[in-house]
Amino acid sequence: MYNDNREVITFGETMVLFNPDTTGPLRYAHHFSKSIAGAESNVAIALARLGHQVGWFSKLGDDEFGRYIQSVIRGEGVDVSRVVTDSTASTGLLFKERFAHVNPNIYYYRKHSAASLFKIEDLDYNYISSAKIFHITGITPALSASAREAVYKAIEIAKKNNVLVSFDPNIRLKLWSIDEAKEVLLDIAKKADIIFPGIDEGRILLGLEDPIEITEAFHGMGCKTIATKLGKDGCYVSNQKEKTFVEGYVIEKPEDTVGAGDGFAAGFLSGLLRGDSLHGCAKLANAVGAMATLVRGDMEGFPTLTQVKEFMGVNQYIDR
């Protein structure tokens, strides 16, 4: 059984990812590499590699794909003891379609997946309340009404037990309409302690594109700590006491940008857990996010703490 020193707990759908070994339209691809993909499990794995005690849960199909996902995440040092198995539904799949040095096209096969059937009754209240930080994204509430109810209940449990709520809006308009996404995600943002918006999300949710304006808008909703992602330009971070732009790391030819935002969130949360300053958290977030783009795959590029320190080119990365 996993120990009681959990620092971060997260939950959401993870799917099996098939990545073609060649570029070009999928109809010409005949060989694929198998991996996993899921925003929340990405954050969990990235945090585990950085040395933290992390738990992730979801609902998986009682199939080989579900067993594969559980095995991979467990193998990364993440607790999966609260994963629920459903014999009536399948584990979700996705395929990437790759072209040279541009973001790949993504094809999802997740409708009626086991994860979309997640419900309040599948939550372990004590498990959530044991963490220091509970991390969620805007993907899970978009999966289904029952998954959305579970997200709200999980937030309620966290708040009642003084667990910080970390939220990445992570808008997926293939899953729901803009209007529905805005209503739900802004409501969740009001309950979050830490939020990781991007410029696109600021535009969709708030009608704003300036990082300072986006940040102040979320502060106005009650969010205490905000890290607005600016891609290769870094981020703008604020906890109301301190507000600053932090320069990013330029990767000339990224191999795969999917997972960079999850790496950013994990790096920032890692800094918070280690007691870094806001600026130090942002530096680490930028570095982990940049390193995620160096490797093909959603989570394969996440570094260990030693690796990210080497990447940053300093002996002591923290800025306390």
C-alpha cells in the first residue's frame, strides 16, 4: 500500500497513444509505437520524476489497454491504488498524425470510454483529503455529466480538508461547446487556489490576450496563485504579493509539444512543494515544460530533478 505522505493527488482520463513511426497522413502509416497520454497522469509522472510522492486515479476498461496504462503509471512511481476498473466499457485510444516539426494532428477514440463513466461513487474521500495539493484539469468535466459531478465533489472534499486545489483549464473544444466550457471552467477557476491558464484559454474564457490582464481577472475570481503560460516566452506569475515575467527556454526544433503544459504545471507545483520563491517555481516550470518538447511522446521527455538542473545550467536551481 502507498504511504501516507502523498503530496499531490490527481485524476482524469488516460488513453493509450499510438504514434506512427513515419510522418504523413495516417492512411500511409503502418507501424506505430504504443505509449500513454493523459494530462493528469502526465503531471503525476512528471512530479514523480522530480522526486515527489504522487497518486493518480481514473476509471479504466477491464481490458489489456487499461492494464497497460495502470502498469506504465505504476512503473513511474505513481500510486494507482484507487484506480477503478469497469468491465462494461473500453479504455480510450488516440492516434497522432505527424508532420515534420509541426504539432501533430490528434484523433481520439474515447466516446463512452470507461473514464467518461467516472462518477461520485468512485471517489475515495480519504485519499483526496490526504494530499497537500489536488490537481485537476478542464478535460475531466468535459467528458460527461457524471465525471463533471465527480470533479465538483472532489474539489469540495479538498477544500473542506485544506488541500490546495490546482487547476489547468486545458480547454478541449472537441469535447464540448465554447459556451458550456466557459461556464464550467470559470466556475471551477473560482474554487481553485492555483491556476495555469494559457493565452488561448484567456482569450476563450475571458476575452483577454494580455497576460497581466488575464492574471488580474483570475485574481478577481479569488485565485491566489496564477502562472500564465507564454510558451517559448516563458510565463507571467503572480501571487498578489509578487508579480513577474520569467523568461522561457527556446527549443529551436521541438520534437513534440504535447505534454509541455503538463510539464510546466508539474514543475511549478514541484517548486511550491520544495518551498521555492514564486520566481523559482516559474523558472523550474519553464525548464520542465521546455524539456518535454525534446522527446516524441506525451510524457517521455519529463526530466528528473538532476536532469532539469543540468538543463538549466546551474548548480542550485532554486531561488528561495
